[in-house]
Amino acid sequence: MTTPHNIYIHVPYCMSKCRYCAFFSSAVRPDWEKYTLEMCTEIQYWGRILNHAPVPTIFFGGGTPSLMPADAFGRILDTVAKCFQIQHECEITIEANPGTIDAARLGDFQAAGMNRLSVGVQSLNDADLKFLGRRHTVNDARRLLDAGHAANLRVSADFIYGLPGQTADTVAATCREINAIGLRHCSMYELTIEAGTPLAADRPAMPSNNEMAEMYDAIGRTLAIARYEVSNYAAPGDECRHNANVWDGAPYIGIGRGAAGRPLINGAWYEQMGAGAQFTELSRRDRAIEKVITGMRTMRGVEMTADVRDVINHDFVASHRNLVMIDGDRMHATNAGILTLDNLLIELIG
Ligand code: SF4
């Protein structure tokens, strides 16, 4: 049987650019018909290459995929269904920004197959939303979360912490509000100032590294759901299966402008972007290093398969039990290791 492949579909369009954003996205009104055809052509291409592989998850990320017309979304899923085997209980996520989709349109997307909603909330404070250059208010975000819950969708929300003036106490207060909303999944990202963004030009007075670490610790202690990846928290069984698969080293393809994938074809791994535009075979070592980098971000860690064992500095592991633990057939970072993950990975990869 052909190896299952997860599918990531990128929709790189937004209503406007947020002030901190360095993602591949632009604030233009796209020709949806043209872009839908482009994505469907790429899906058909990969369906042939991957021999109609089973698909466990489909993730529409952005940009702002919730700007898409619902019929375009439906046509893309129909194309996936024709060119691949969508598995029973396939997780189909769409990222949505408040103010771009209401309960009625949410129903149209749901009818087309969406079963998981990931909302870009970013903050529960209107002044902070303004600072970040978000177009929506806290009320807009709450309404969308409520609509998602009312529709019985699996609902996640993204938040940003570490804004100027925030402390462990204010971040903990936000976490208590998240608990009250009843979210079973959320992502908590530290604000990073990316060069070339309007926020970088303002040179805001950012919290120190120690203060950021205190906020990160407060999040872990206060949220009612557990951290399962550096920035992701879920109730048991509500982890994002798409991301968990990718972090675990499962194959995936990227559809749409700027989307990257890691397909596995006849036992060889490839770095992929577009339909054949960029298609480079990865060495066994390079793919194993990628697996270590993504796997070590998760609390369950990376599976110690033979290729992973070959790229690990075993002396470092043996002498740094405070940072890295081997548990059965998996290796993971300790709480102390997670706080210094970037440096840890440099030492860990031999
Ligand atoms: S909505 Fe997301 S992708 Fe779009 S500009 Fe804002 S941060 Fe960037």
C-alpha cells in the first residue's frame, strides 16, 4: 500500500498585514478562481506521483484561508477525494481570522468537510490587538470561538505573549480566561520581532529573556490543558493530528504558493515546493536531522530509529541527563532542555 501522506494547503492572502507578520502572505484580493485551479492542478499532480495515497489529515493554513469562498474550499476537497484516498475520520483544519467568517459561512465550510477550526485570536485585550495591527476585536474573536463550539467543531486558538509590558501575572490571567472559554487546544507563541516589519521599525521595549521564560513557565502552570509541543497545548486526544504527524516525521505534501512538503517516494525523501518546481532528494542524514529537530520540540520526543541514532551525539546525551532523556524507544528534552532547545539541538546533533 502507498504510504499515507498528510496535505498542507497554503492560502497566502490576508485582508491586511499585521504589524509583526513576516509570513509568506500578502494583502491583496486574489483571483480565487485562478488560485483554486492552481491548487487543484497541484493536487492532481501529486495524486499521480503518490499513487492515490491515503490522506490522514488536511490543513489549510495561511495567510487567511477563511477568506476563501466556501465553494472553492469544497472544490479543493473534492479534488483531493478524487486524486487520493481521504481516510475515515480525516482531520480537516482551516485557519480562520475573526471578522472573515461568520456562523453561516462556517456552516458552509463544515458541510464541505471541515471538522477543525483554528482561530487567530492572538490576544484577549483590545489594546494589544491594536498594537499587533490585528483588524479584529476581542469580541469578534470570542464570537467566532463560540460559533465553532456551537457547530461542534474541534476548536483551537492561537495567542501571542511577551508583548511590551506583559508579565508572568498578566499572561497567567489570560490563561485563566482561556480556561474559562473551555478551549481544548491552543497555541501560545512568543512575540518575536522580525526584521523589516512595521513592529521592528518601532523598536518596542521587549521583555528580557528571563521575563519571557517566566511567562512561558506561567503558561505551563496555569493552562488547564497540557503542553505537548513547545508552543502547543491540548486536552488528551485533542492534539492537532496534522502537526503531530509532521513533527513525528510522517510524509506530507505542500500545495499552493510558498507551501513546502516532505514526500516519501519509493523509499526516498524529497524536499518539495510547488508541483515539481522544487523537488530535491534529501540524504538519509539530512532527513534524520529534520526528524530530530521537529521531534524534540514535542513532549513525547523523537523516535530513536536507526537513522536518528546515527546522527545523535550519544556522549552528549549520556552526560546531559538534566537536558535530554531517553525513555523506551524515544528521546525527549526535559523541562530544562526545552528552555534552551536551540542550543541543545546544536549539541545533540553529532
Ligand atoms: S493574519 Fe496571519 S498571515 Fe495574515 S498578516 Fe496577520 S499574522 Fe500575517
